[in-house]
Amino acid sequence: GCLSGAMLKKAYLEAIRQAGFVNIQIVDERSFPIDDMLNDSTAQALLKEMKVPADRLGHDIQESILSVNVSARKPNV
């Protein structure tokens, strides 16, 4: 699903830094649409594990799953 392989934003930015990139900036951040979550197998498994019924998906859950676009530069080695 779309969410498989997802990670915490802080860890994602740190992984980019560890790969040698500098000037790391978040260019865009968008919440993951609830309709997409309901059709994503990873999201469905998480909701089931968290015991959250689909009809209770709200702003808090939607805003915690984001798509992040990042800009960074890798210095010449």
C-alpha cells in the first residue's frame, strides 16, 4: 500500500542528513486523504490494530499521516 515503508518525519529528515545532504528544507507537506487511507492495506491493518473504526477517522488521524516533499543539496565530495 501507499503507507508501507512510511516513517516518522523526524527520522526521514535525519536519514537524508545521514546520507550527506545539507540545506534540507520541507518544501510541501500534505495530509494523506482519509479515502486513500480506507483503501490502503497498511492503513487498514494499523486501524485494525489500533481498534479505530473507519467511521471514527477524523482530523487528528488524517493530520498525523503526511506526504512530505523535501529539497536538499549534496555537497561535492
